[in-house]
Amino acid sequence: MGRRAIAVLLAGLIAVLGAAAVLIYARGADARAVAGADPRTVYVSEKPVSAGTSLADAVRDRALVKTQVAARAFPVGALAEVTPTNEALVAITDIGVGEYVLASRFGTTPTGRRAIQVPPGQVAVSVRLEDPARVGSFVTPGSRIVIFDTFEMPAPTSSPTPTAGNPTQTQATRVLLGDALVIAMGDTSLTPADTNTQNGAQDQTKPTFLVTLALTPLDANRLVHGIQTGALYAGLRGADTTIDPTVQITDYNVFEVAP
């Protein structure tokens, strides 16, 4: 091998070793700088966090993520850790994107109420249901439900078994709304709810809850009519459920076998 080729190889080797040495030194300098700054962990909001969102959910959804800052830049009162002790706390106000999150932003109860968001072109209508009629505690904002309406109608004149007590009337049940979006749950609504019974006496024997639905104007009319004239019951929809709005069950056909 010629002297020139050996010199080129040696030069290349020296260049590689030099680059590696510079890289190792730079990494060490970065590590020394971080160690010298006494880094502290802090949570930053990468997505909006709505009031009422639990700390555990915000972290699980990566709305809040951990980062590190130098101790001298650590915000006073910043949220530094999520533990079983504080993960159940909820955001007491809305948290925007890009904030160093303070621990004081989370507590046991949100301050105030966040206005519900009604989808464009729809109407929010609240209906008061007894606890069993709203499918227990399983209906939450975002659920899709079916509303059934039970009402009185004329009994069939040809029926051999008239309704006891009132042979000219029968109870009928059919689907009033086949697919309604729940946008709020609670004891407040856009308009005050009537807590009186049909006899004018306040009924305090059963717990009731307001379910606020986003509906088309036509369906809103149907629901308001059902509230005023019938007895309503809710069912929680399954993902692939098919609802037949034409089915009507009465006292006369409730025990008939489906074809």
C-alpha cells in the first residue's frame, strides 16, 4: 500500500475519532447542564381540558403530559405528580392548550357550570325522568337513547276483552324518538322543569333527573308534546340496534307472539 493511501486512511480515522469525541463531549455537556439546572417535573396541557374532567382522565387522554423544566423556571404551585391521592380530582375550570398546569386547577367540585354546546341546527330540550326510566346511572352525556311514550287511546271496538275500568280506552306504548343524543345530565335545564304531578301536588317520593337532548326542531316538538300528554321512558341504544317506530303495544296485543 502506498504512503499516500496510508496517509488518507489515517486522516479519515482521525476525523472519525474527532467527531465521536465531539459528540461524546456534547452529550456530556448537555447532561451536566441538565443536572446543574436541577430539573423538575411539571405537567403541560397539550389538549383542552373541560371543567369536570378528572385528573386521571386528562392524563390518560394525553391532554396533560409530563415535561421537565429547570428548577429556577419551575412555576410556583405547578402540578408535579399524579398519584392515587389526587387522580380523582376534577378540573374546576376549563384549561387551555399550552399551559403549565397548577395543582390548584383541580379540586373536588367545578366552580360554576359550563354552558352546554348544542349542535348546529338542533334544539336542546330537557326532560325529567324518574331514576329507573333513565336506565339507572348508565346514561351519560354522549349516550344515544330511545324515548318511549305511553299514552291513552281509544280501545278497539271489536275486541272481546275490553280494558277493565274504562272499556273505551286502552294504554298504548310506542317509540317517540328512536335515536336521541344526550348532551347533559343534571338538575338544571334551559327552562325550569315542572316538578308537579298531574293533580297539582308536588311529588317528592321518587328521585328524578333531567336529561337534556339535542334534537331536530321536529323531534323537539314531538318530545314536548310527549312530556305534556304521556308518560316517558328511556332506553339506552346499542351500537347496531334497529328501532321500528311503527310498533305499537297496547293492553290488547302485549302478549301476542311476534311473527
